[in-house]
Amino acid sequence: MSRAKQLYDWFDTRLDVENGQTFLGKAFPAEDSFLLGEVALFCFLLLVLSGIFLGFFFEPSTSDVEYDGSVQKFQGEEMPEAFVSVLHITYDVPFGMFIRRLHHWAAHLFVASIGLHMLRVFFTGAYRNPREPNWIVGTGLAALAMGAAYTGYALPFDEFAATATSIGYNLTISVPLVGDFFGQVIFGGEFPSSATIPRLYFLHVLVIPMLIAGGLALHMAILVRQKHTEAPRDDDLTAGGREVDKDDDSVIVGLPAFPNQAAVSAVVFFFTAATLSALAGLLPVHNIAHYGPNDPASTPGLIMPDWFLMWVYGFLKLLPKWASFTVGPVHVSGEFIGGVVLPGLVFAAVAVWPFIDRTPEPTHFTADPLSRPWQTGVGVAAVAFVMIASIAGMNNILADKVLGTTTGVVNPILQAALLLVPPLVGGLTYLLLRNGDDESQTDEQEIAADGDAAADATGGESDD
Ligand code: HEM
């Protein structure tokens, strides 16, 4: 027995390498859009790595300390320790500014790639039976990713971010009956209290990342267990030394996980890391030296959440005043409806979607969005809805800087747009695709009829 074989057997008896090989031979269909999930995965990895670096220097405390660093205008000033430590990371720690920017851009790309990945899964119908559980796990991951970004946004405790974070506190305490309790748990009491930053830090560096890591492990385990979806094949083919029928979806054709897909994934990883490095090197992020430390006595003129929470902010801005009421001892505020109920309904609608578009039989081929009129119509309407709500979140900029008017003028237009445009574009998409489908079906029938005629004729000839 060769030494290599002996070594292999040694490992095999301990680690069951043989079974591992079966796993490593798993097929990954070679589709570019299937790499979006990997981009999200690698962003998470880079977030953890860059976050560990930042964790060595960040101080989760709002106690005032005297500033002694490179930013001249704050020299000798008493400021919250969290703010001072982020100034220190940015201007004094070697590579600090680069890593802080990398962490920032990785967070944005993480949420963006999750959104695109979700749209890919939606429009190709990859959520259908048997993948509903993974769609639900994914919905949870999307919410957690937003939670991670939100809690991170607050940590420098600068004037701009702290004010935006206070919106989250107001939404939390707006929940009838249990709001104050949640405010205590998440924010450590009235915002900003001395416990706020330690609580958000704990959520940001431990609770949420652990939940994301657990959710990801489940997401990947389900993916491996169920096999990936595959685009419909044009013809029968030979793969892995066996003949595969074009319509046989019990077999998935693709690259083996190792070494081929692993090599593709390595390229995706380095591409993601390179893109984020370029962004970190070239584009500045949230300039806390410009905003200054949080000052509870003042409110900055412009308050804005990150772009991916802008749609929630939009609901808050568009909700009419009368949409708040009191029933007995329970007060239901506009903040609760716009900032908690409506976003909750959006997430709930996303989670239950595979049960609305129900598929009784397991489906392993992806669908062409152009041949699914109503599902694609709903998707287009949903994208329009979130985009209009996001524009509404910036209603003051739209009114003041773009249209030169007031929010009183643009709000009713945005309200009407939010209610009318999604059903309009969704309905239009449906009609366009349905007509296209009808035409292609007519074409198919004509071809089939021609084929039948030819078969009949041949049959007639052989009878003679
Ligand atoms: C932290 C966030 C997420 C990460 C890192 C992630 C990662 C991945 C990866 C690497 C794959 C396999 C490759 C691919 O199809 O892209 C995948 C598949 C899948 N993901 Fe995600 N995902 C995340 C969030 C989501 C979300 C938000 C949804 C939907 C709500 C979702 C639903 C699915 C489904 C249904 C599959 C199977 C797709 C198929 O077999 O074609 N994922 N995910």
C-alpha cells in the first residue's frame, strides 16, 4: 500500500472522507446569477474579519473622556468615549480608516447582494416546493442583516447617526403594551441612556452575528440537502459519465463542489474583497469628525436612515395624522403603524409568498420570469412599492432640492403614487407577459399541428 493511500485511510477511518467526497462531488449549476448568494456570504465573512479588527479599538461607552488625537478641532474637548474611539480608529490607528471603510462598504454590499439574491430566487421561482423552508430562513436572514447594519450605524454615537437611531427607539416604544419593556431591553431605557451603546454593541457584535451565522448554517445545510435548482436544459446531455435526459430534474447538472466550484467561489471571494478594498480606498464613509458627537440638546437639520431602511422611513413620513387612535388604555400611534406594522406586514408577505404561489409537486428547474405573468407582475409591483416608499423617505430632499417646493405639496403625490403605481406597473407587466405567452402558445400549437400533419402523412404513406 502506497504512503499516500495509507495517509488517506488514516484520515478516512477518523473523518469518513469517503462520504465527504460524495458531498464534495455535489453539483453546482454554472449560472452567474447563482453567485449573488456567494457574494452575500463573503461579505458576511469580511464583515466579521474587519469587525474583529474594529472591536480591538472601539469603546462601547458614552462616558465623557478628554480627546487627545489628530483632529485639531476636538483637541482637549470632553466627548463620549465611543465617539472618541471611532475618531481614534479613523485618524490614528494604522489601517484604521481603511478597515472602518471596508466594514462600512461590506455592510452595504451585504444588504444589497441579499436583496438581489432574493429577487433572483423570486423571479426564477426557486422558492417553490421543496425550497419553501429555505426561503423562510432567507427572509429571517434579510431582517437580521438589516438589524446588524442598524445597530452598527449607531455605534460611533455621532450627532447624525445617533439622531437617526433615536427613530428606532421611538418605534420600539411605540409598540402598544410591551413597547417600554422592549425599549428597556434593546436600548437600555430612554434614548440615549448610558446603557444604549453597550446594549446596541452587544447586539451588533454578538447576538445578531451569531443568529446570522446560525441562520446561514441552516440555509446552506438545506441547500446541500435539497440540491440547487438548475436552469431548464436545451437538450439531453452527458454529465459525470452518465446520460441525463433533458427533462429529468432528479439529477442536477453542474460543477462539482470540489475542486471546480471551489475555484469559482475563490474567484468570487477575491472579486468581492477587491471591490470592497477599492471602495474603501477611494470612497469616504460617514464623516463623524464633520458631524461631531451626539448632542442631546440639538437635532440636526437632516436626519436619514441608511438607504435600505429608507422605505420604512417613507411609511412614517406618508402615514396621515388620522392613522393613530386609542382603544381603551391602548394607544396605537402612527409610528407603530408606519414603522412596525407595515414593515412587519411586508416581511410577513415575503415569508408566506411560497404558500401563495403554491406548487404541489417538487420543482427543480428554475422558471423563466417572462413565462410567469402574475408572479412576475407581483414582483415588479413589490419592487415599485419599496422604491416609491424609499423616495418618500427622502421627501424633504425631493421637495426642497429637486422640485423647489414643500413636503406639503409632494406628500399627497407620493401617497397617491405609493397606492397606484405598484398595481399599475404590476398589472401592465401581467398583461404584457400574458399576451406574449398567448402568442408563443399559439406559435407552439401551430408547430405542433404541422408536426402532427407530417406524422399523419408519413403514417399514410407507410400504410400504402
Ligand atoms: C445572509 C443572507 C444570505 C446568504 C449569505 C445567502 C446565501 C445563499 C447561497 C450561497 C445560496 C446558493 C447560491 C445561490 O443560489 O445564490 C443560496 C440559495 C438560496 N437562498 Fe439564500 N442567502 C441569503 C439570504 C436569502 C434570502 C433573503 C432569501 C429569500 C428570502 C434566500 C433564499 C434562498 C433560496 C430559496 C435558495 C435556494 C435557491 C436555489 O436552489 O436555486 N436567501 N443562498
